[in-house]
Amino acid sequence: QGQVVESGGDLVQPGESLRLSCAATGFTLRDYAIGWIRQAPGKEREGVSCISGRDGFTYYADSIENRFTISKDNAKNMVFLQMSSLKPEDTATYYCAATRILGLNTPTAMCIMPGTYDYDYWGQGTQVTVSS
């Protein structure tokens, strides 16, 4: 059975950077789309960014405003989220999720429907807090 494990969350000040990591085990990253989904108290679950492990196609939520970059390392079976210019509104629990690639729309679909998408794997979450 596969799993995904997030790490890298921390308490940072506005404007600082943070790098989140998602380690996948038990399955081949190349066959899956991986997404970063965040949940903040009082807010709806939001698909921040998703990437295809097959061809590297990426999706970013409009709220990111070009501040984040998602990347992958197939050899290490890992996905990363480089977060820059962090804002207090970025404060949330960030989850790594994975679903097997079924078609070209999979990476986008899993990110724009985070509340209902049937993910194959879901991590425990890592907390990101942006505060002065």
C-alpha cells in the first residue's frame, strides 16, 4: 500500500519563503498526479498546485499569484512546493495528495475539486503559519 508524507511546514514571517516536501512510497510517481491541498480554519479546502508525475504539467490556483512553484523529482519519488513571499492568508494545513493518472485532465481536476475528488492517497498534513 502506498502513502504520501509531507514535511517542511513551519512558522515564518510575512515575505519569507518555505519549501514543502512530499515523499511518496509504495507507488511510482510517474503514474500519478500529485497535488498540494490546503485547509485553513473557516475557509474552504483549496487546491494550491498540482503536477503530473508523467509529463510535468502544472496547475496553480489564482490565489497563489505566481508566488509558489511546484516541482518533482521522479528519481527520488518526491514532489516539492517552493513558497515565496508568504502572506498571512497562506496560513493553513497543507496536504499532499495523489491520484493515478487517468487522462490529461487529472492534474487539473484534482486541484479544482479538492472538496470532492476521490484521491488515492492523502497525507497527514504539515502546518504552515505566516505571522508577524
